[in-house]
Amino acid sequence: MKVYISADIEGVAGITHWDEATKTHNTYPEFREQMTAEVVAACEGAIAAGAREILIKDAHGSGRNIIAKHLPDCARLIRGWSGHPFCMVQEIDASFDAAMFIGYHSKAGAEGNPLAHTLTLDISHVELNGKRMSEFVMHSYAAALAGVPVVFISGDKGICADARAFNRKIGTVATSEGKGRSTISIPPLLAANRIREGATAALNGNVTACKIKLPKQFRLDVTYAKPTEAYRNSWYPGATYVGRRTVRYETRDYFEVLRALRFIA
């Protein structure tokens, strides 16, 4: 079995403030270690289910957060950013049996995590076909382009609920719940244990049932925090400025949605 893992930090157990996700802040190392521990737990769960190859994308900030020395021998780690439109699932392809998302967070505009966002804080929110889009949905569709089902996600309670609404077969582990600017979190060791068990259960289950179909038409609306960004980004080929700080892009090809996001998000 070959498994892909995409890992973020804003949905790991205990994290609450942007300082804790920022490489230059003195509170960051604790949550870098927790991100690593949750990824290692997912790897261990995957190995218990029969995985022999694991590819991990460090998908937070600089892309240089996971402490590589703790990873199992069968894992390979993508650090940094290539600039490819697949972004947080860089290098995923049809050779993978399943994908898992670790440390994911609520979408921009949601209240399930004080660190909720979609791609960047410069964006107020992103909509796809009239529904607000999370990084989970964005990259689940990217995985679907390659024919790979996303079978498991860990993160805050809000993104886990969104994931189940999007794909009722997916396995989830909620590590925390946002309350205003605060979080209520389970203990870090318990989070890792639940992720390990959840990953094994998901990969031992009906993986094929987690496959999703892509819509036939896509309307992407990106709404910015600053109105000047909308005007500037409306010059992307095929994009239009529709007012209220929003740029719209329409296509039948989801890869073109991902390509557009590389330049207008």
C-alpha cells in the first residue's frame, strides 16, 4: 500500500495563537514537535494497515516544519514549495492508494478555530460553486484529479464536521474546538494515539468508498481582505472583477482552478 500524507499545523492539538505557528516565535518549537508527532502517528497507523511507502508534504508556512529524524524508514518528506498548482498535495498521482490530511483547520470565515483561514490571511474567503471552500475541499478535489481518495483527516472540530458533510465515509479525529479566540483541546499524546488508531481504521476500511466525483463546472470566487487586491488580481487571464472585493474565475477543468489560485490567492 502506498499512502500520501499532507500535514498542516493550525489544526494540531493545543495550538491557539498565530505566534505558535510562526517559525521565528519562541512558542513555535512546541507545536512543530506536535505537528511532527501527529504525522509520525499517522505514519505508524498507516504502516499497521499495510503501508510500505509513505510520501509526506510539509504543508505549513515555509514547508520546513516537520522534524525529519522522527519519520519511519518507509517515509519520504517534501519540504519547501515547488510552486506546482497541487500545492499542499504536491507530487500526488495515481500510484497512491489513499491520502490523509493531518493538522488541518477550519476554512476562512468559520469560527471553529481562531486560526481559521484559506491559504492566506490576505483572503477573506474563497467560494467554489457558491459554497465557502476550505483547504481540505481544495486539496481533496486535487487528489480526486489523480484518482486518489482522501480517507482520513485530523484537525479542529469544525473542519472534521465539514469533512464528514463533504464525504460521509471519511475517518476523522478532532483535536480541538475553537471558542472565540480560545481553544478547548484534547491532550497532545491522546491526539497522537487517536490519529494512529484512526489512520489504521481508515486504511483498513473501504478506501474506494471515499472516492469523490468532481463537478463538471467550476465557479471560483476569491474575496480579499483589501479591496485593492481584487482589482489587481482581476487581470489574471479569464478572471473578472465582480465587485465587493471579489474576483471570479470559471472553468470546466479543476486543474485550472488550482492554477488560478497559485496567482490570485
